[in-house]
Amino acid sequence: MLIKHGIAVSPGIAIAQPMVLGVEDYRIPRQTIDHSSARSPHDATAAEVQRLRAALDKLSDEIAANEALAAEHLGKEAAAIFAAHLLLTRDPKLAQEIEKLIREANHSAEYASSQVLRRYAKSLQNLGNSYLAERAADIFDLERGLLRHLLGEQREDLAHLTAPVVVLAHNLTPSETAGLSREHVKAFVTEVGGATSHTAILAGALEIPALVGVGSFLADASGGELVIVDGNLGQLIIDPDKDTLARYEQIRSLQQSRQQLLRTSGEGIASTNDGVRILVQGNIEFPEEAAHASARGADGIGLYRTEFLYMGGLRERTEEEHYLAYKEVIRAFGDRPVTIRTLDVGSDKIPNSLRPVLQEAPNPELGLRSVRISLEYVDLFKTQLRAILRAATGGDVRLMFPLVSSLPELRQAKMILRDVMEDLDEEGIPFAGDIQIGMMVEVPSAALRADEFAKEVDFFSIGTNDLIQYTLAADRTDPLVAKYYNAADPAVLMLIQNVVRAAENAGIPVTVCGQMSSDPKYLPLLVGMGLRQISVMPQAIPVLKDLIRRISVPEAVEIAERVRTFETARDIDLFLKKELDRLLALERSTPALAETY
Ligand code: PEP
Ligand code: MG
């Protein structure tokens, strides 16, 4: 039995035989053109160029089909990833560069294609930006697709499997991930990849357990044995021993029956057993997820990360495109609240249109990102604000600025919003002039001065993902410092408590929308600290609503008080896990059960 650890990007337990996809999928048999069957060298070169063009055409058709598949299953924004691939394969410059190598260097079509595409990928990787380095995977995807068409080989077709499998791969490209058979692929694990790659984003939308960034393990796995993927603890277990297998089978069946039981838990409002309502809203990235979040029981959208509108495309979005996306979300939620966050680009999320400026940032997490970009690129900001204000006439819409770190910054953002309202007014365009304006509290400076900020906004939303990294100086995407990044750290909890207290004093609502609130372990603590709203991953909603109904506010307050007596994140973490076990009446002998909840 071998246990490997990785970054868990989608929760759940899967047990199945592995399907191992190799690092080198297509071997290139010849580096030069085969002249043996041609009448003249000229004929052989012409035939080679012809082969290349036919393969490029076939690949383009295939990507167009993938685009349609993604649009149908995952929505327009996921499909945009393939639209970008398509632009490249249909770019005459790409064909010309490969043809040049065929004609001038006598390279075979396969070798020439591989040389050109790998050069593209390498230049992306060498730009020293993790987001762009992830995009190199897209180029390797195209290379493999092209080689498959040139060599006529069929890689095992991931879309047409007949038995359940766990896919193990060096890397899975976005197209392979979107094409996975939902019926038969029970999980996937990759050696490389970061939590912010497109692949990770798509894993969540597919709702199968997934781990990325596990490091090298393919040499240790082969078909035939069993593997366990624990998407909660971030573990891959190859060839488990009898006891481990039995334990995980038990966890899995518990999880399945619990899911069955919880099927209806998302419905209706969730109040503690002493009658205090806790609002459980959903976090979404793509407008198409709104309907899904609603079906899971979201009481509203607490965080709509609009920057994903930008991620797949090659150009800026128009006001109309923003407007239509927002309308789709608002329509799905009727009179329930929808909180639209203005663009949070920069750091790891860089749209193509801003790459030339942002990719050189020496420390992107501390650089030009988020609301700072909106204040720098006022036209971009105004386009989005116009669309939000127009769309907001059709529902209970709130607007939220991300990563606010000082009062002048907030005031400037609000001033631009007022300008936009004046413009719309002058143009006679209907808009929501009374929209509620909130801010994310995700920088320690904002958490510390929450009392002052509370006088100038209608609500707070605590972004713990960033708040933790800025408080503890631990990059949220770097596995090397993962042990320093902990939501249970007393310093983080003190900042959260300060924000909740300031909001209570000012009489404004406060939510936690970072990943911390999706983890059931933290729910009693957050309620005990005074939170009455959370915004979470849609798939966690039924579980959290069920848990809310099992606790009482005095019990939660007692948990929060006990937590204040501990000195380290580790002690707090252990205590909260035990408390969760107790609340769920789970056996102490299988603590991992709490993770399945
Ligand atoms: C956060 O930082 O907690 C948050 C919700 O924002 P994001 O994860 O999009 O940075
Ligand atoms: Mg954030």
C-alpha cells in the first residue's frame, strides 16, 4: 500500500481500478520525411504538408465538437477555453511555422508539429507566471491531439468507457477533463497542476473527487490493482491493504447513505435547534452554476466571482456580455439575494487582455490585483458597474468590492459608482440606484479597521482565503507552505471576531464566503462567534443546513469560548474535529468519517 498526498480540489471518496494515462502518449516514429514511397522529394514534401493540413482540420473539428459538449454540460464560460484552442489551431501562422520546418528542415509532420507547439509551451512556462505556466498544458493538449490525428493512433477514449475507473495521469487537460464520462470516471488524480488550473475548476463542476499536484506517482500505479481517492483529505492510496480498504468502503457507503438522507436537507430555511435562522448562500464562478446552486438549496448567491467571465476568452467582455451573464444568475434566484463581486483579477487570475501588464509582477499576491485594477482601469470598471446596475433592476442584487485595504480606496470605488449612476441617469437607462454596497474583508488592514469601514458600507463579506494568506504570510496556492496556512490560527480568528463585532455594533450584515465556511468543522465556531450568514460551495449546502439544524446557539457560543482558550491552530483544529464528531455522533475510532460529512 502506498499513500500519496496532493491538493484536494473536489471532495468525496472513490474506490476503483485505475486507468493510467502515460506521460508520453504518442511516440514520434520518424524525425524526417519518409521518401521511400514518393516519386520525388518534392512529392514527398507536398504529401507531408497535406498530411499536416488534414490533421489540423480534423483537430479543429474535434475541438469545435468539444466546445459544443462543454457548452452543453458546463456552460459558455467553460466552452470559451475550447474557443481559445480553436483560434490557435485555425491560426494560419501556426500552420505556416510547421510547414516551414517540413519544407526547409525536411522534418516529418509529427516532429515539426511537436517542435513548434513545444516551443510555444516553453515560452509560456518561461514567463515566470504560474497562471501562464498552467496554460502551457493547453498547448501540450493541442500537441497530443495533433499527433493522434497524424499517427492515426487512438488514445483510450475517456468519453466512452464501459467500467468505473479512477483516471491517473501526469496532467489532464481542460478538454480531457470536460470530456470525462460522468458515468464511469469516479475520480481523477494528476501528478502536476495547481488548485487554480482550469482542470481544477472543471473538477468542481463535474462533482467528482479530484486531486492535483500529487508529484510523481505514475510509476507506482498500474492497471489491475485498486486505488482509493480521498478528495476530502487529499490522499491517493494505491493498492490499499485489507483494513484500509474495508475502512474506506465503510466511509464510502456511509457517505452515500448520508447523501441520500441529505438529498432534501438543502430545501427550506436552516435554523438552529433553538430557532435562530442561518442564511446559507452559494459561491459561483460561472453563471450556469446558478441553477445548480439553487437546486442544492442556496438561500441566495453570497459570492459571484465575476472575473471568471474573463478567464477563458481572448478579449475584454462588452457591457452586454456582462449584463446577460448577471441576468442569468438573477433570473435563477428570483427574489433571493444575489451578491455580485466586481472583478478580482490579478494574482493567479489574469485575463489575456491584462497579461502584458500583470505577468511581470514580482509578487502578484501583493501586486496590482482586484479592486486596485478596477481603480487603475476605470473604463473596464465602469463597463462592469453599468452592467451590474442595469441588471440589478430585476432582483435583490447587492454589489461588493474585493480586497479593499484602505478607506480612500473604498471611497474612490464608491465615487466611480456614483459617476456611473449619473451617466445612466443622463442617458435615461433604468438602473438600481438604491443597490446595497458591500466590501470583502480579506486584508488584515480592513479587518483591523472594521469599525470605520462599517460606517461606509451596507454589509461585510469576510474572504478568509485571502485573509489567512495575508495574516500568516503563507501563499494560498503554494503546497510548500500549506502547513503555515490555517483557518484555525488564533490570529485569523481574532480578525474574524473583530469584523463580526464591528458589524454587530453598526447593525450591518456580515458573511464568511471563504472556503473555511464550506468546511462543516468550522460551522459551530462561526455561529458561536456571531455569524448568521455564510456563503459556501454549492455542493456543501445540504450538509451544512443539516448541521445547522443539529446545533443550538448557546452550544455554539460555548465552542467559540473554548476555542479562545487554545494557543495553537493545531489544538483548535483537533478540538473542532472532536466537536464535529460529537455533534454527528460519529465513532471516535474512525475520525475520517467526519471528513466525509
Ligand atoms: C476569499 O479570499 O476568501 C474569497 C472568497 O475570494 P477569492 O477566493 O475569490 O479570492
Ligand atoms: Mg479573495
